[in-house]
Amino acid sequence: MTATATVASSTPASTSAPVSASSDSGSTGGGSTWGWWALAIVALAAVAAGTWAGLRRRRRWAQWRAVARPVARQTHVVIDLVPIPPQRPADPGQWQRVREEVEHNAEDLETVAAGAPNDQATRVTRGVATALREQATAVEALRLLEAAPNAPTGAELSQAEEVTRHARGDLDASQARLDALIGPQTGADGSPSASIN
């Protein structure tokens, strides 16, 4: 009995060894590295998305300008057909053809406005269509006033001429805004072409 007790007492008691923290240190450093990688990927994705959006925006503007430029060029031609005081419309048949050209060009401008890349381009293009119609209307009113059975007074004639000149000023300003949005026409060598007017 004493031998058994001696053996039992001589067996060393198990001691708990300190747990190594090596597994934690690797995960902490790795987590930090993965965080930086994730941040870099997000940043690159944002840059790529911004670049792609910018390219799409520039492509839309380029496509719209390619469509708008010939219509704006034709608008300059049509504007030159509409007389302003002291000029008067030619014979009624010729003036009717000019009015049809005005309406046709205004409709083309409305079509271009519908495909504009932003609200500003839409407003500016529609503004030219409206101003073009108003110019033709003012000239027609002056023509009818002068053709009335009772001759207009000097004041009436002066007022009608002033309305016509004012409408022309609005049209020229609207057209200048559209020209600025479209930008200069470039030739085959990439240089700006001569101004239409």
C-alpha cells in the first residue's frame, strides 16, 4: 500500500503550458493586408467607372454634335432668307417658300433637341426653333400690316419694325448659344473650319 502511494505521489502533476499566440498574429497581419487590397480594388473600380462614364458622355456629345451641326448650318442659311427692316419680303410666292423653309428647319431643330445629351442642350436648341418661328411671324405681321386696306400709321409701322428687329436679335443670340454648344466644325486635318456667317 505504501508502494502504491509512493508511485502516485512521484508522478508529476500535469501543468498547463501557455498557449502560443502565433495563430492570432498571422490573422491580424493578414486581415490588415486584405483590407488594403479591398480598398485598392474599390478605388480602382471607382476610377474605372468614372472613366467609362466620362467616355460615354463624350461619345454622346460627339454623336449629338454630328447630328446637330448640319441642322445648325442650315439654320444660318434660313435666317439669311428672312428679311429684317428696312428689307421687305419678296413676292408672296417667294415669301411663302421662305416660311416653309423656316418651319421645316424649326422642326429639324426640335428633332435635334429631343436627342440632346443634357437639359441645357435641349433648351438651347428648342430656343433657336422658337426664335426662328417668332422671327418669321414678326415679318409676316409687318407684311400684313403694310398690305392692309387702310395704310398703317407711322407709329404702327415703326412699332412693327421694332418687333421684327427685336425678334431677329433674339434669334441671333439663340443661334450663337447653339453654335457655342456645338463647337467649331473641324476639317479633315482637324483644324476648325471657317465660320458659316
